[in-house]
Amino acid sequence: MTPKPRDVVDVINQMLEVIPISQTLLINELQIYKESIWNKAPEVRKTRNCFLPVQNLLSRHILFIDEDWKLEVLHIFNLN
């Protein structure tokens, strides 16, 4: 069975609930990206082109999985 495609905005919102407030740069960059795609069609927000920038943001800010919230963010991004 093929998994149902996810909307990148929903995934970002779930990650923002887990990321600690102290990670202001990561939070701000995710919010800025989310706001930049507000006018994209829902079916476009489920494509690889919308997920790649989020992947790049996460890879810049999460270098090591050394805290629980980082593992949770990884799970949300990869599995949901």
C-alpha cells in the first residue's frame, strides 16, 4: 500500500511543536519557509520540491541526533 502524500506545511507545524523554543534560528527559518509557500497549491505542497528545502534546513541545524527532540523531528519528517 502506498502511503498518502503529506502536506509540507502540516509536517512543519508538527515539527514546530517539538522543537524547543531555544532553537530560535531553526524555528524562524522553518516559519519563513512555511510562509513563503502559502500560495502554492495543496497538491504542489506534497511534492519533493517543497520537502527538499525543509530537508536542507534540518540538515544545517541538526548535525547530530544527541537530544530527544531531534529524534522526534527526524521521525516526523521521515515517517509522520
